[in-house]
Amino acid sequence: MHNGKNNRLLLILTIATLAIAGFYILYQLNFDILFYQLPSRVNRVVTMLIVGIAIAVSTVIFQTITKNRILTPSIMGLDSVYLFIQTIIVFIVGTSSPLLTNDFVNYLVSMLGLVVFTVLVFKYLFRLTGNHVFLLLLIGIILGTFFNSLSTFMQMLINPDDFLILQNSMFASFNAINDSLIWITGAIVLLMLIIVLRDFHSLDVIALGRDHAINLGINYDRKVSQLLLIIAVLVSVSTALVGPIMFLGLLVVNLAHEMFKTFKHRYLLLGSTLIAVITLLLGQMLTQYVFNQAVEISVIINLVGGVYFIILMLKESRR
Amino acid sequence: MIDLKGISKIYGQKKVVNDVSVSIAKGKVTSFIGPNGAGKSTLLSMITRLLDQDSGEVLLEGKNILQAPSDALAKKIAILKQSNHMDLKITVRELISFGRFPYSKGRLNERDHEIIDEAISYMELEEFEDRYIDELSGGQRQRVYIAMTIAQDTEYIFLDEPLNNLDMKHSVQIMQILRRLVRERNKTIIIVIHDINFASCYSDNIVAMKDGKVAISGKKDDVIKKEILEDIYEMDINIECIYGQQICVYFDEHEDASVDDFIEDQVRA
Ligand SMILES: Nc1ncnc2c1ncn2[C@@H]1O[C@H](COP(=O)(O)OP(=O)(O)OP(=O)(O)O)[C@@H](O)[C@H]1O
Ligand SMILES: [Mg+2]
């Protein structure tokens, strides 16, 4: 009954995404620098698509497993760990080290660090807390604060010039991203997406909860471990590529829930991905044309997402 | 046939299920009865692989249940737990359709839809089919979950307190449906049930549990006996034969004076 409406919604979102992407690529195109401007804009759009998929898909799955709507991998401290990795590199080996200057090396180190952290946290935390949402949230915030404080401490000690360079990696940015990294990340994200989509029906079953899922024949513990690993990889590669956008996942997945009013992952996965890409495109246009690059895109998205997060918390606590 | 061999579960220091060995006959209705906290639900969860036991094994037709692949098992046994809470935006029909997941893996065919329709009509849910489950009453929702379990169409069906929240008419209806499933389709049904008279009227066998142990198990007539039940529930119980059924009468004949005192105390306080 609701499928017809939801299919139409998906179609509208797809058209909107294409239209906004087209507009972004063609707006005020300067024919004198066409060969520079066009590929650079297309690259940005492709990056936004990759990041949109990675963040939306990982957040949808994470919330399905934890059965909550306010926790996301980023809120669980992942973004702080990314910052911590960047800071510790500057702190120990300095800004001239290839660990920081070489996009490729930095990407690899950040990604590995994040994957290791996520797998450890997820594996042990879920077991320790018995998947209790508010306990998880609390620990996530504590972990986040812990790594943030460590980073801040080290940032005090490094010299101001290094700090300026470090500051670049504190905010997500879609400007000047290394081409080959885009394609590597794209390939990894695509691979994860295929694995998820091949078996998206079992996500619907997992949403019913552990007992129902086992009763219906899902090998629950193995499946959930596999999914957590996929989440870790998705969030890590996307953060390593553009930097942290803490509240993006929360914002787009909740909007998808509001719009589609369904448990079906076909709609949730596709819907929240499209919403994520639209959000990133709009954010980027605001940054570029309204704020003239004075405000980072992650600041805009976090402002909107953060306010939404507070509203969700208030709604949740009133229930 | 399901054989339990020395099943135990320990929480902290307490053995909440203590060395339970019992056989569940095929093609019968077996009821588990016993006081709150006796370990019935815990035992059912272990039989159906939802919970790991600390010792012992469950044999399904002679084979250890943990060795069978989970998806094959889902076509053989179905379990509905005592309480089911769901925060999802899901309609009645969609939820019942999940009963077919072990067969269809999410892609329903004609036959699946027939079985879903049948389960819906068994539970008289036609008028709610397209409603979201959070828009139903407690009893209506319970019937949806039972329908989902029936749609799973397994040989063995485990229901933990299926009559929760149900009115008399629907309780009787469901027990009759369960009997029919046994009679016509040779299903094996295992229920946990508190209403001792429903257990007495509709089961073939009864397993009575107390303090984590099996107090007694056997044909229903061997279990529904005054001394046995009084011992298990620690209260006075009389058994009368009404229309050929053993009916337990467990109301006080005299009013309990201490209850009046208690109420008076409360009023005064
Ligand atoms: N997760 C748990 N942790 C600790 N103790 C538990 C847990 N689950 C159950 N128990 C304890 O185990 C005992 C048996 O519980 P169980 O739910 O099996 O009882 P039951 O016979 O189904 O009771 P009821 O008729 O009230 O449903 C109880 O004393 C309960 O407090
Ligand atoms: Mg119980």
C-alpha cells in the first residue's frame, strides 16, 4: 500500500539530486577555464556521491543493528579519533612528514587507524553494554571527549604554524581532493554497497530484533559482525577522504525515516543516500556562493544536524 | 520428537534452569506450566537456540540443534516469545509476511501470499491488514505475532504465553486453531500457559516446572491432580469434573480476613 507512494518519493529524490547536481556543475560556468572548472566540479560531485553513500548506508545499518535513531558511528567517537590521528601525526613527526603531506599515505594511515578503532570499540562495547543505547551513547561521548581532549592538549604544544596546517583537516572539505583517492574510495564504497545490497532483505529481518531474526533463520551474530565491519570500512574511508562531518548521517537517515515511514531497507538505504547527496550539494553551494568559502561545509551541516540532534533527544526523552 | 538432556542455565549464582531432561512428543500439544520465575521462558529460549545453555543439549529428532544450520532450522521450528516490542513502522500484513522469510528470503511468491492470507484469516485480522502495528490494541497485536508464527509453517511451533492480552473468545479460538494444526497437519505445539484450565482442556501432555526443575511431566490427566498442583503452586486447589474436563477451582471459599486488614491499613495511612 505504501510502496507506490515510496517509489514515487524515490523518483522525486532522484530527479532532485540530478537537477541539483546538474545545476551545481553548470552554474556560472566560465568558458575560459572550462577545462579546469568542469572536471573539478564533476570530481566534487562524484566525491559527494561517494561520501553520501558511505555515510548514509553505514548510518542506516548501524541504527538498524542498535535499534535506535540517535546514535551514529560518528557520534560514537569516530570523528574524534580521526582528529586524534591527524594531531598525533603532526605532534610526533611534524607537518613536513609525508604522513601528512602525502595525501595517499595520510589516507591509508587514517583509514587503517579508524578501522582498527571501530572494530575494537564495536566488538567490545556491544558485548559489555549488552547493546544498551544510552549506555553506548554515554561511552561514545566519553570516548569522543577523551580523544578530543588529547588532541587539544597536543595542539597546545605544537607551534602555531603547524596548527594552521592541522586545522585544515579538522573540517571536512570537498575542495582539492586527490583524484586517485576518489577512485580508490569509490571502488571500496562500491564493493561494500554491493555486499550490502545483495542481501538487503536480511537487514529488514535484523530490524525486527535479535530473537525474531534468529527465529527466521538469520545467523545473527555472524551477520552483525560482518555488517559492523562494513560500517567501519565505510565511515573510515569517507572520513579519511574528506574529513569528519559528524551530524550528516544522523540528519539524513532521520529525514529518510520521516519521509518514507517504513522499515524497508530498500527505501531507507536509497532514500537516505539521495538525501545525503542533496544535503552535501546544497551545503557546498552555500559554502561556495553564499559564504564565499569563509565557512566550511561541515560547519553548515553540523549546525543543521546538531540542532536536529537536540530536537531528537528532546523528543526521545519525552516518550 | 525433541529430547532435552540435562539442560541448565545459570545467571550469577542462581541455576534458573536446573538439569532439565524431558522429551516432547511429536504431533501433540505440550503445555509448560508453573509459577512465575520457574524458568519456563528461559527453557523455551534454549530449546529454540535463542539462548545458549550452560550445559546439556537439545536433540531435534536425534540431532543436536546447534549443529543444524540456522536457516534450515527456521523451516523446522518457530518460536514466539512472551513479550514482543517493536518500534518499527510496519503494517500487519508486512509483519506476518516475515513468517515466510525462511522460504522466500524476502521475495514472496503466490504460495507465500496464500499462506499469509490463511494466517490472517485464522487470526481474524482481515480488517487490520494494512494498519501499522503500533495502531493496534495489545490483543490484536498478539494475534498478529501468532499469525506470523503460523505463517512460518514449521513442524514445531513454540508459543510462550500466546494468550497474553487476549479476550476469552480469542483465547478459545486460538487454542482450537492449535488443536486443528495438530490434528490436520500433524504439527507439534509447545506452549507456556498460565491458565491451568486452558492447559487442562487443550493439551495432550503437560510439563510442570518449579524452581528451575521439572516437577512432573506426563499425560495431562497424570499432572492435573489436586496434590500435585497444590504442591507446585503452594495454594489450595480443588478439581472438579465439568463436561468431562478436569477443571481447577482455586478461589477462596471464605474471604481472607487479612486482606481486609491490609486495605484498612492502607486507608488509614
Ligand atoms: N537475563 C537474565 N538475567 C538474570 N536473571 C534472569 C534473566 N532472565 C531470567 N532470569 C531469572 O530466571 C528465572 C526464570 O525466568 P523465566 O523468564 O524463565 O521464568 P518464567 O517461568 O518464564 O516466568 P513467567 O511465568 O513469569 O514468565 C527468574 O527468576 C528470572 O528472574
Ligand atoms: Mg515466561
